Amino acid sequence: PDSAPEADPDGDGYSNLQEFVAGTGPKSAAEYFGVAIRASAAAQIVVSFPTVALGGAGYEQYTGRHYALEQTDAPGGPWSAVPGYTDILGTGQMVSYTETAPSAGCQYRAAVWLE
């Protein structure tokens, strides 16, 4: 049962399938895909997340792990792509975006998928 796609053996809230796509460890609650958001000294918002390069057993049919950053000004959406952050190939780099004029209700999320 711990190896089923919908199982969450580490109890971190992400299923085995979600962890497979994100490239994180399904048996380590400390290893998960997340977005960090912080305010800078200049009243800007900095949004960042790490990428994971594609590799290892089970990924042979895929050519890459891709990421996108989305934003909304309303709870629950609608979400729109952040220009220039729509299809980022994961190579292990940290992705960082600075919003210079954030609105009061602005929210961000990142998407990850395999191709």
C-alpha cells in the first residue's frame, strides 16, 4: 500500500505520484517541493523555488522536468502565468522572481510537470 500512486508514506501531504513528478523523496517528510516567499528591504516580494534535474530509475521515458510560476490577486484564482517563467527546464538551479510592485492580495504558486 505504501507504493500506490496515491499513498503518502512519509505523511508530508504529497502523494507518491506528486513526489515522482517533483523529484522528491516519497519516504522523507523533509524532502518536498515548495515555494518560498519573502519580503525584501525595498518592499519587494521575492518568490523562489529549487528545481530538480531529471534522472534516475523510472524517468527513462521523459526528456525533462519543467516548472512554471503563476500568480493571482484573488483567493483561489484565476491564476495567470508570470511572464518569462512559463517553461523552465529543471537542472538543479534555484529560480527566483522579484515583484517590484506587489498588490495587497497577490499570491504565487509553482507548477512542475514531466515531458
